[in-house]
Amino acid sequence: MSVSTLHHQSAMEEIPRKVRGKYRSYSIAEKKAILEETETTSTCAVATKYNMCESTIRRWRKLDLDTQRHKASGRSMGGGHPLSYPAALEIDITAWVLQRRDRNLAVSTQSIQLYAKEVIHPHNPDFKASYGWLQKFMKRNNLTLRAKTSQSQKLPSSYAEHVTSFREFIDRNRRRQQPEFIMNMDETPFYFDNVPNRTVEQVGAKTVRVLTTGSEKKRCTVVLCISDTGEFLTTMIIFKGKRKLKLIHPDNVVIRVQEKGWMNEELMLEWIELCVRPYTERKPSLLILDSFRGHLTKDVNSSMKKMNVLPAVIPGGCTSLLQPLDVCINKPLKAHAKKLWMDYMHSMTDSTRPTKPATKQQIVEWVVEAQSRISSDMVVKSFKVTGLSNNLDGSESHMINANIIVNSN
């Protein structure tokens, strides 16, 4: 028996046979011993024996273990790269998180990433504050994410057929339209208390409180519309009420009131006149929208026809796949708005309980600011991901959501 084989056997004896934890690490010698065992036994059997993933063993095969840097203990260095910014900045970021949590203010992962960019960019302009960096930052500083359980939208059983039919309709009709006149509109609720569903907290905390102004149910409706060329059409914000509001807003925003703060047929007709008509100037257009009944009334269809707008109604239950705004835009827009709300909460002088919820004027400003953070590239991408504007020759099919491709062939 060779010295190498004896060494590997010795290393294998050191590998514990109990169920390993999520982050179990292996020394270089242990990795070599496991790889040598797969030469006489199947990878699946070895993976089962040591309670590990087959993909881990396959990844080890691709590595040059003899040249891999390691510590004195013989373990792989892994992600032990030095920080690309002064370590003191990480202390500042952690203090920023803990100060907010001390006041029961919510801290989202997105807000940490945005704050880290602001702090670190002067020292490292290439710093991206990626999700990978965020995970390592939280682990280094003993932070975790506390979340509520949620239920995802259930797709209809025949959704593949609906998706195929809808995309065929879009492909037939978009040949006749200029890309700037292929549009998508959607209404989304915007809450005065924009409380995150989860917050960063120290590991082991038994109570997780989040401070609000008591206006969690108070909301307005934001009506967004985007074009295939990356533009936002005029945005309509609908507040609950009866009296006309005198708010300061830019020209690309329209303010309206409705008894319940919702879109209805009357406001839909106004939206077509005030937001669509100035943009399309009655040129042939294709408007992608969901099956909300206020979009489909006889008067609304008649108004669209007069404006030379062809409605493309997304099949019920399929907006999570086929609506560009729903798939790519609403979430980052609300994330930016959430950060603005949390900044507002942090700025309140009363550290125990703010007494004033955000005003309607502030909501308008937050909507405008959040919308300005959405790049035109992201808007264009939203049409590509949903498979509604990709090149007809198939050269951009790789950009389409996998669920749409797999189930619509």
C-alpha cells in the first residue's frame, strides 16, 4: 500500500460520520480522499455516504487541489479575500443598522445595499454592493433576516396554453406597431406606511418590533405605463377622497381622487385621454393590460378604438409571467419607495412613536423619486423577459423567463 493511500485513509478516518451542518468544510486531504474513493465507487454512493451533494464532488474534480491556497490547518481559503474598502466603513454600516433597529425601525436588505454604496463609493467607485457581498457582510457582523411566511400566486392549470396563445397574439400584432407604441399599464397600491415584510436583526433576538405611524392600511393607487423603448408615460396617482387636491407635482404626473382610492371606468377613460393620447397622438398602438373589469367596459374599448389603441388583455392568473410591470418594475420601484419611507421614519425627532404619517404631498414626491430610479434599460428588459418584444428570428429567446419558454413550445 502506497504512502499516498495510507495518508488518504488517515484523512478519511478524521471525517465525522454524523450529519454535517450547512457550512461543513473539508481539508485539502479530505477532499482528495473523497475524490479517490469515487474512482472505485459511484459519485452518488459516495455523496450519500458522507451526506453531501453530488455537485460538490463534481466541483472538486474541476479544481486543482494541489495548487489551492490553504491555511496552516490545510483547509481551503474560500472567500477570505481582503475588503476592497477601509474596514472602519463596515463598522459604520453595522452601526447604522443597529441604530435603526434600536428604534424598532425596519431595515431591509435593499436599504443596506443602497446605504453601503453611498458610504463606500468614495473609497471604491467599482463597489457594487451585490447580494453576495450583503450575505457575507451580514454573516461577518452577526446579522440575520427575519421574515414572514407568504403564499405565492397560483398559476391556472392551463396557463401554458394561455401563455402560448397570448404571445402569438402579441407577435402577430406588434409587427404593425413601432416599438415605442407597444405599451404596458398596471395599477399598484402604494401604502402610506411602507413597512417591509422583514427586517435585519441581530442573531438570537427574541422580539422583532417595527415602528410605524399607525397608517398601515392607508393607501393610494399608482397607475404606471411603460413602453417597449424604455419610457414611462404620464403616471396617474389616485388618492382616496372626494375633493380635488392641490398638490405640487411634475408635468408627467396626474393627481386624481376617488371615493375608495381605486381605478374605475371613469378614471380609466381619463387616463386614456390624459396619459395615452399625448404620447401616441393617435398613432397605431398596442396596450398590454390585465383583465381588471374596469379595463374592459364598452366605453373604455370604444375610447381605445378612437385613439387607435389595440388592447392586449393578459389571461387571468398569468400576470406574474406576462406583465412587464409586474415582473420587473413594480418590485424595485417599491423597494426605492420603501427606503424613502424608512428614511422619513428615521428623520422623525420623536424616537419613541412618530405621530404624523406621511402627507399626500410626500407620497407624490416619493412616487416621483422612486420612478426616477428605474432605468430605461430595466424597462426594456421587462418586455424581453416576458417574451413580448424579443426579435422574431429567435436571437433573443435566451432572455425570456424559462417558465414561458418551456411551457409555451
